[in-house]
Amino acid sequence: MIVDPNGAINISGNGAADISGDSKNGNGAVIDGDVNVTDNGTANISGTSTNGSGVIVDQSLTKMRTTST
């Protein structure tokens, strides 16, 4: 699973997203784009790899935000 750096995943209004990726010869889940979580939304990110990283979160972690109203 790769999230493009020019794209975004937006989760809001009690919505939820499960982002996962598995690889035997590479990286499992690579998050380069924004993941925005607002209004009680939930994001679960997981990944596994035999010969790479399970989860890579680039700049998105600093942009990830959760707000509640």
C-alpha cells in the first residue's frame, strides 16, 4: 500500500480507515501523502515485510491531526 505524496486520505465524521500492506521483498505500507483525521475519525495503519520496513510514515506524521468537536 502506497499513499502518493500528492494525494491525501481524509477521514471525518466518525469515519474509519484501515491502511495496511504486506510484502515479502519490499516495504509493507508507505505513507508519503497526508492522512487527515477530524471529527472523531479513526485511522489504523499497519504493515509487515520480510525484507523491508513494515510501515514507513514520511512527512505525513507531522501533518496528521485529530480534532474533536
